[in-house]
Amino acid sequence: MGGVGDQAVAVVGAGCRLPDGIADLDGLWAALDGGPKAGGQVPGGFSQETHGFDAAYFGMSPDEAVRLDPRHHLLLELAVEALDDAGIDPARLAASDTGVFAGLGGPRAVWPVTAAEVVSRHFDLRGPGAEVDRGCSSSLVALARACHGLVSGDSRVVLAGGVFLSLGQAQVHDGPGEADQHPLHGAMLVLKRLGDALADRDRIHGVLAGWGSGGLGPDLLRQVYERARVDPGDLAYLEAHGTGAPAEWQALGHALAEPRENPLPVRPDPGRLGAASGVVAVLKALLALRHRGIPASPHAEPPDPGVDFEGLRLAPVAAAIPAAKGFVGVNSAAAGGGAHVIVAPAPADLGRPVRQRGPLPVVVSARSEQALAEAARRMAARLVAAAQEEFYDLAYTSCARRGRHPHRRVVLADGPQEAAERLTLGRPAAGDGRVVFVYGEAGEWPGMGADLQARDRAFRSAVERADTALAPHLGWSVAGRLAAPGEWGSDEAWPLRFAVQVGMTGMLAARGITAGATTAHGTGAVAAAWAAGELTLEEAARAVAEPGGAARVVAGPGGGPDGVAGFELFALIGPCTRGPLARPATVVATMDPHRDGVRAVDEAVAELITAGADADWNAFFPRPGRVADLPAYPWRRRRHQAGISVPPARRMLQNVTPAALYAGGVS
């Protein structure tokens, strides 16, 4: 990618909470592009009535929640949303060198912990961090520090952003409209070194090619571009916000506009989003490069009479124009210093869609039943609107690139429409994801397994292996007999039951479910011993075919599902009775004489994953998919006061004092 050095940083995730209900990048672009304001019409948008905090999600009591700065509340939620957008399970970052850098602005108060410490402690992040308070340049300074830490090798992943608490009104869209009443605004980015992001197959929103912070004179600005190997003549435009002092514009003009053949388009912004202004400006730049257009600035006219824009070769953007070049400069100036960041477009996506082979799981999870219901509704809406060619990436992202919460809904489907229709009722997941495979000795019916052998490749292949092992001892083919109609003879039942159990074990493995332990009833001990690796398939076949063979095989621990201590999930493999259970457990049948065989197995797999089973996603996704847009987490916010929490209510907040905010009356 021309002009981007080896030390470039990739933006792989983003979360935002902005005026007018803007809660994602699509909503922000709709506002910038002059479309309808966001709010409830944006998928995942937050209501302007919502002014609470989902303390339960973060494992906090009301007393703990009220002891935190309201800005800390928002940073925690933005961190979750940004990591979800990046396709990074937060649990995988625990105890890692991940860093946190945050700019905070608003009423000053003394808190026992910084914003960076709050986020780091919750996610158990061990990397460097800092809280920056430099007025409207706070978040861009934090971002520059985060980039420096990444390229220095201090961290592999960094969270960087900013939050502003306003006691007045704020506005982000570029057209007329009422200002937003919500006092908290912010944005968060997830960053990696570009090389790491490409190696991890992350979705890349854009690239930060260069950065610098301090006194933003012409010399520092030139150094930023020289280090990044970016020619100022390649700037599409400049996002500039700050105090608006003539010296700031003069530095930008002399360093960046004078070397150009044509005037440099600039979007001036007085920084009304305070400490969040810088990182929000980066989001605007990323979107402008993605959509190849420069949105008009509502602050371009009338121009500041104290600045000679024409003489400085700066051209305020009063009307939207196409973006012909490949870089955007983001400048943030404030008393005490500022920052400058060069934003480049994302590298071309060279990946090809993966061909889907068979049904795929879609996983929806949440921290409560109420949140799960809303999450499932949002996911269903997303699936209904998706094309078939998107399904592999959507399913892959939901399974392999999102954290899993205790309450889940899972469905296996061939396409997005079917998945939306078949999202099932959820349940709390088991604490132990290992599955016990239970092998029995009765319960067969005429024609059992015939449909599976005819329609499922994994089942048929496993049965053929069992047939090869059994045929020398039996003198007849179990594969051929399974395909024939009619009841089984007494001398056929055990070999055929064993073949079905081997086939079902292979069918489940092809769907990512393997045994964490095995147990059995009666002659099912042979299949259980084979599945546990205690017998080879040939040894198991000999035990099935020879008289008294089962007596020489020891069953799994306890002889039944009730005797496997510490396990919570049980799968009945093939024809098998549930048996009595002395303690609560999830028992899932894989076969039913009254149901379609393949459908029954798919639903059993979905039920096991819903209940918390550890699934091997590689069985469904042999090649990694691309990170897809999925709905944001449905927060269950409540207002918190000391010792209590109550649902949020519609309130006008523009007259709330800092004392009331920090006393816990509003969070």
C-alpha cells in the first residue's frame, strides 16, 4: 500500500455513542452524509431515553456501579462494543499485554482509579495505559500514545478512545436538527499493528499511517509526514478541530497546504464533543475514505474572518465533494498541546468467499434471559436482510469471533432465512462444556439409520469403516443391512446398533461435537470403549462379533450417565434410553423414530452448543471467514443509586449539576 510504512497501525474495531442516537459507523455516516438522523432506526442504536448502566453485565452491584465515574460506565460499554466489532473475544485478551489509552473530558472530580485502570481491571489486561485530559485533543493524544506503544512492542492489541460528559447540548450531524439531550458521548477503537491484523485475518476499517503529539507547529507536522513517508500532496482533506486560533491554521497551511498544487480541503470543527472529538474525527476520516466522499462541514461558512484561508491555501468544505486522494489528516489542538494522525484507507480485501458445505451454526448469547431475547430478535433481523453468500461469514463471526455469554440460542441452518426462522428458545449454559457420550443396548426401530446413511456423508463414511471391521467376523454387511427395510433379526441387532453408534459418533464429530468422556449401558460398553480410545475399531468389532465379547469390555465410569461426576452435558448416541438421573443434567437425544434423522441430529447439536458444549468450530468452518457486521449487545441499563437500581426513565438532563451526577443520582 503506497505511502504506508512498516510501522502502520490497523483499526480493526470501533464503537461509538454519539448525539442523535448514533451508535455505529453506519449511523455516523448517515448523519454526515445528510441522511436521516440515527436513533432508533439504526440497528443497535441506543434510545435517547436510556441514561443508565448495565452493571449486571460487568458483575457489579449497584453500590459498586455508583462508585464509578459515569464516563467509566460508558468506556466499559464502548470497549465491549469495539471488541465485538473487531471480532475479538475479550476472554482471549485476559492476562495479555493489551493496553488501554483514554481521553476524558467534562466536570473535574477526584476518582480513586483512572479510566484506563477501570477497563484494564475488568478485562484483566496487563499492558500499559494512560488517562489523558487535554481538552478537545484528549482522545487524539491518547490515540497517538497508543500507536506509539503498539509499534514499540509494548502491546499486541490496544484499546484507545475518549469520552466527554457534557452538561449542555451536543450535535454531531451535519444538517439542521435539535441537539441531543444525552450528556455522555464517546468512541473507542481497537488497534493492532497492520502486519498482525493481516495475519489474524481481521476486518480492517482503515490504517493509521503516522501520528505525533505535542506542540503542533509546522516542524512537528512535517516530521509526522516524513516518518510516515506520506506526501502532504496526497491528502484528500483535513479534519481539524480545536481552539480555532490563527496560529493553528497557519501551522497547518505552512506544513501541509503550501507544498500542494491545489488548496487543501479542510473540515473545521470547534470540538463540541470535547475529549471525544479527536477519535470521532478519526471515525469520520475512515468513513470518508470508505465512501470516497468528503462530507460538508456545517462550520465552513461563514469562515473565520481572523484566518486567511485563501492565503494559507486551505479550502473549508462547505458542500460535499468526492475524495480523489488516499489520505486524511486529523488535527486536534488545545491548550497544552495537541495531536495529529494520518489516516489511510483499508488495504484491499483479497480474500474470496468460502464455499459453504452443509448446515452452519449461528450462535446468539447474552448475560440474561431478557437480553438474550432482544439479541435473538436483532440477529434474526440481520439474518433476514442477509444474502446467501453472506451466511458463511455471518455464522463464522457469531461462532468463532464473538465472546460467549451464559444464556444462548443456537441453530444449524443452510442459509440466513432458515436460521432466522429456527432460532430456538435459549437456556443458561453449563459451566463445564465437556459432553459425555452415552451408548446403550436397546431402543432400535425398523429402518433406523437408513436415512442418515443415505443422506449424511460423515455417518455413511463411519458406518463403512465399521462394516470393513465387522465383515470378516460376520460374513454379511452392516452397511447393506442398514439400507434395507424391515425389522432386525435377533442376531443382527447388536452389530447394527454398534454400526449406528459408530456412524452417529462420526456424524457428531463432523459437526464439532466430540466426547469429553464416555459411559454405557450393557453391550453399549463396546462402543463406549472404542469412542474413548480404549479399543481400536477392529478390536471393538471382534468383541461385537464374538460370543461373550461384551463381558471382556469394561464400561465407562459408573456404568451410566449418573455415575460420571462433574459432567453436566450428556448426549445419547444412537438408540439409547435416558435412564434415571439423580441430579440435574442436560440430556440430549440424537435419534428419534418420529423425526427426520438429519434434522434431529442438527437440532441435537444446536441444543448441546446452546447448553454450553465445547464445539470445534473448524468442523463447520474449515477456512476462516471474514469478520461480518453483527448486531451490538443489547444492554439492560438501569439507573443506579446507592444500594438500589431502577429502570431508566425519560428525563431531561441539560440542567443536571455535576454534584448530582457524581452523587449517584444519574449514571
